[in-house]
Amino acid sequence: MPELDVSLLTNKIVGAAFLLSVLLGIVMRATHFCTLGAISDIALMGHWGRMRMWLVAIAVAILGTNLLGYMGFIDTSKSLYSGARLLWLSYLVGGVLFGMGMVFASGCGSKNLIRLGGGNLKSWVVFLAMGVASLATLHGVFALMRVASVDSIFIMLPVSQDLPSLLTNLFQNTQRAVWQLISACGFSGLFLIVGLWRGSLRDDWQRLSGGVIVGLVVVALWFLSGHLGYLSEDPNTLEEIFLATNSRRMEALSFVVPYGYTLDLLMRGSDVSQRVTLGIACLLGLPVGALIHAVVTRSFRWEGFRSVEDTALHLLGGVLMGVGGVMALGCTIGQGISGLSVLSVGAPIAVVAMVFGAFLGLHYQSR
């Protein structure tokens, strides 16, 4: 493929990801999609409305993503979340840190982008703190500590850590596609049943439709990066490559590392090695969508910090999410939907740790 075609294809993937993220920003703001909100609703009021929306999004993402894999459009074993090293301790520690951080910062990475688009100035502080912390944990001084501590303890699996690959390795007389279809139907059905249990479709149709759209956007992004952006041979290196991704692997929605890469792009944009990737495009599109919704509904409001303590908590929350999100390999959207959608066995570990961390943070705030 000519170099010009590769560049053009990359730009198309980035543009499509941006438009999908704009749509996502509109939907998430309109339906109040928020993982922290879902957890706090249950912890403080016993209300499962927003949690049901999150569970429906997971169900749709699992089914759609694995149908793409079953039909041969993508290979889920080559995703960002499917490495053979199961960094279980990193997922646990990072997940708890991220969960506490999103409480202190009044929302996870995606929620802060939504609030930013609605005029919340506090989200800019979270953005900067989270971006710097994620870069430091990925490549800087925190990275040295991460690699020497939690990342040094892992389980080396014989195949990639997605469930279909593990089942195929265990039952070698069966095909991976069969296990992928069975696993996808089983887990998507389970999440859907739990999400719809004891709820009213008539009362919650707007929120549930929001969950469906969030799940479909994740599926669409897997198709963009895993199918349209996949080259079996890079024209320059002759190696397998996924275009427009920072990890060089198949990616979907995640809002931790893209914070750092966005800051890096803003500061070193003149460097020819810097480029807008799928993750950065999604991060930029989300507040744009939220801004469009805020303007159309006339709900745009400037909001600042109430006190010094409020400022300190948001700074701390941004740092904890940046550090914890890199360690956990994602956020409540990254691991919580994208990671679960490829049936990564590490994703549930990270998600449970994030929920536990959120409960710890809520307990601290309640005191």
C-alpha cells in the first residue's frame, strides 16, 4: 500500500473516531452516564438506574465485539487488554487507586471530560493532574517504581489472556471461534439480565438506550482500529501494525493514557513523531459533544472550586486516576467496557478493584 494511502487511511480512522466520540459526549451528557454516579447511587440511595445503563453498555459491547471476532473482522486476542502477562497485582492496586481518585475528582476520566464541555473549570485541573501523572507513570519517574514493584509480580499465561483463547488452549479439540461465540452469548446475556432485572423499560428507556449507544460506539471503535486500521505489513517496517493507536495494538475507548498523550501532543506538537491517534481523537471529541448538548439545551454553566480543600481533593483525584489508571491498564470505561468486551480475564480484576476503591472514597467523604 502506498505511503500516501496509509496516511489517508489513518486520518480517516482518526476522523471517524472523533465523530463517534462527539456522539458519545452528547449521549453521555443527556443520559447522565457515569460509573461513579452509578456506584454512589447504589451506595447512598440504593438506586440501580445508572448501574443498569452501565451493565447494558457492557452487554452490547461484549456481544458486538465478539460477533466481529467470530465473523473474522477483528482478532480480539490482539487487543490492548489481551497480553499473555496477567498483571494481577497491578490491576488490583491500580484499580483501587483509580476508584478512590474518581471519587475525589467528582468523576472518572470520561465524566470529567463531559463536565469540562459543560463549563466546569475544575475539570481542567483534573485534566492537567491526570495527564501529567499518567505520563509520569507510563514513561517517567513513577514508571521506574511501577516496573520494579507491582509489574514484577504477574502470571505468565500460555496464550493471550482473553477467555476464548484460554478455553481453546484448555480444550484443544475445539476451535477458538466456537468458544468466542459461546462466551460472548453467555456473558452478554448475563450482564443484560442483571441490567434489566426488576427495572421498568418504560421508565428507563432513555437511559437504557444510552447504554446501548455507548456499547455500540465501543464496537465501532474496535472495528475502526482492528479491521480498517489493521495492516499485516507496515510499508516501512514490514511488521504487523494497527494504525492510529499509541500502543500499536488494537484499541477502543479508554480515558487515562490518552490524557497524557494529549498533553504531550500539545507541548511537542511540532515534533514530526507526534500525531493524533484514535485515543486522542476520542478524548477531544467527548467534551465537544458535551458542549454541543449544553448549548442546545441551554444548560452550559461555568463552575469553579468552592474551597482550598475542594481544589486539593480534585488535584489528588487527578493524580490517583493518572497513576492508578496506567497500572490498571485503563479506567471504568477502558477496562470496565472495552476490556470486558474482548473478554479479558484481567478486566474483571481491575473493575472490582475500582468499585472497591470508589466505596473507600465514598466512605471517606461521608465521614
